Amino acid sequence: MVRQDIKIYPDPVLKKNSEEVKKVDDNTLALIKDMLEIMKEAGGIGLAAPQLGISKRIIVLSLKEKSFDRLALIDPVIEFFSKETVFMEEGCLSLPEINAKVERSLKVIVKGITRSGRLVEINAENLLARVLQHEIDHLNGVLFIDRLGSQEKKGVENDLEALYKRYSALTH
Ligand code: CO
């Protein structure tokens, strides 16, 4: 699999609400394997199935911390958002070369199913909490650019316009 498999803004699949997986079968496992491979190849630390054009509630992450290296979560749900928020610069494999500061909860608690079918609860903070929020947003058709303040939004306008033009040229 190669980088081109990643859907780029404004591909409409990125705006879709994804469906629950419920059952971890061979197809799910094969998809997770592809997702991990593509994420690694693209140098990302997180990837959601809709970014490959598949509207299923699956995310993968790869953080340095051992238990979160190559972690896949099926049907993840954020059960708790801390009131305390932080701004941090984000990027997205579906928004190449665009970065902006996004405000998100410092801590979250996420429930989800692992590849082995085990229900887990993750108490996340800092970068892990951020990646989980970013990836789970993808499952709801939300991109980080949808969460920018007006100032930050202005800063990425031209880059978004360029992606829009590129997409139109590719699809017409
Ligand atoms: Co993303």
C-alpha cells in the first residue's frame, strides 16, 4: 500500500459519519493491518479508517509509549473530556502540509475494543489524549480545521483553497 491511498481534503468521505464495526472479524483485522502499514509509511502517529475511504469506526495510533505503539481501537467512544483544555499544533495526513493550533481537552477517557476483541478503557492525557480526540473526530466527519478559531482559520485559508483546487482538478 502506498501514500496515495490516503484520502485528501476535501474528499467527501472525510465528512461522513462512520458506522460501528461491532464484530472483529478477518476483514476488520486485515483493514487494521493495512491502516498500520499506511500510517507508518506516511509517517503519521494516527490514522482513521475514513481516511482510506472506509466509513468504519476504526482508528490506529503509533506513539512512542509501548502500549500505544501500533494500537488499534474499534468503535472507540470518548466517555469523558476534561474541562481543562490546551492548544497544540496539529497536522493530518488528509490535510498535507497544513498545521494549526487546535484547542482540545487535556485529558480524556476513551473506551474501545482492541484487535483481540477486548474492551479497554484508556485514561489519556497530553499527546495521547490529543491523538485520540483527533482520530475519533474523523469517525464523526470532523477534521481539525473544523475546530479552529477564526484567527487560525484565516491562517490556513489559502492552503485549503489550494487543496480544494487540486481535488477539483483530479476529480473533473
Ligand atoms: Co487526521
